[in-house]
Amino acid sequence: MRPTHFLSIAGTDPSGGAGQSADIKTASALGAYTTSVLTAVLAQNTCGVREVMALPQAMIRAQMNAVFEDIDIDCVKIGMVSDLATAQLIREFIERYRPAHIVLDPVMVAKSGDMLVDRDGFHAVRDVLIPMADVITPNLPEAAVLLDTDIPASHDDMEAMLPGLGALGSDIVVLKGGYLAGEVSNDLVLTPDGTHWLEAERVKTRSLHGSGCTLASAIAALLPRHDTPIEAIRAAKTYMTRALEAADRLEVGQGQGPAHH
Ligand code: PLP
């Protein structure tokens, strides 16, 4: 069997931890061949985001054409999307080329706390891209903005908000619970056949930069390799937990370090 062909649609991180870097490292480590379309160039490191430059539409379109006209893409991970026009452009290509698996990480805030996308951009992602995604992977603050509600404060709150997230139109929702305080980092998954808790001990590390990108990319890279989506999602969570456990060994940067792939 040939390796899975994976496409990352994302922004950059010159310090190597998040966005495109995390996507490529993750999918490569999981055996995929990785391609990449950039939506924005960022100046950032483990301490924070300094500059964000969204790329012109024509350049994003040219990159999408270059990849899709030449390469048979099996799975796509969509990360940072800054505005409505970019969301529509991505949708146009997904509808034209119909890759089998689409995972959308609705990115709004970096782990450093810096805003990456404003509310309008985020709502464009909600209205244009989520309905065509197979899997979405919001964290709790992102889920709250998606539904215009308060940030969940407990596992019960997470269960209560899950149907609303499902109604946004993706087939599967992975609601990441790592934002809650406590000894565990449990995620709640909604699939067409029910809800599943994915339980994990909290990894004691500050190195969470890019962890959202890592989980979403791992799910995208693994979906073509598993019989059911929930198996791929469980395997992706295991991969991310291992990458976080190894993160502190990297000793990269003075802020929130990256995961080790
Ligand atoms: N995309 C880009 C370009 C980023 O810089 C970040 C965070 O810094 C993200 C996505 C989302 O990051 P995380 O995986 O930490 O949620």
C-alpha cells in the first residue's frame, strides 16, 4: 500500500512548534507523505506571536492548484483560516477534488494566548468549512465561541454542549477537555453512533504549543489507516500524549515549548 497523501492547510511557525511545522512533523511521523498549502506567514516562537501576514488569495489559490492538479490527496487537515474569502476558496477545492477525509481544527487563539483569527474569520470557518468537515477538533474556548456561549467548566458542561457542536454540520466532533483543571485530560467525541469519552492522564508539561495542530493532523493522517473513525481518533490521542510526554526533553525555547514527534 502506498503511503497516505496528506495535505496541511495552515499558517507557519518559524520556531517549529505549531501550524504547518506541527502538521508536517506529525503526519510524517505517522507514515504519511505530506504536502502543505500556506494561508499565512507568522513571526512567532514559544513565547508568543509577533506578526501575522495573511497571504493574498491569488497565492493561496495558486498553491491549492499546484497541489491538487498534481497529487491525489487522501486526507486534509485545515488549521488557520483568517477570513471568509479563504474559507470559500478552500471549500471550492474540497468540493472539486473531494479528498476522502477532512479534519478541521477551528483555530482562534494560540496556546500563548495570542489571537490568530478574529471573530469574523472564525465565524466564516464555522459557516463555510465546518459543514463539509468529517471531523472538527475544538478546544473549550473555541467551542464556546462557535456556539456563542460560556466556556464549559466541567465534563457535564462538555456533554451539554456536544449536540450544539454536532448541529454545526461535521460528521464527528472531538471536543478537547484539556483546558479544564485537574489530573485528567479527557476528550469527548460525538460520532454518528454515539458519544465516547477518551480518557487520559494529564501530561505534566508547559509544552503545549502546537498540541491542537498535532492532534488534528494525527487524526487526518490516521483516518485512512483505520476501519472506524473512533479507532483513528483514539490512536491519534495516544500519539499526541506520547509527543507531549517527550516534549520537555527537547528543551526548546523559553515559553511554551513544542511537542516532540
Ligand atoms: N496555526 C498556527 C499557525 C499557529 O501558530 C497556532 C498556534 O500557535 C495554531 C495553528 C494552533 O495552535 P495549537 O495547536 O497550539 O492549538
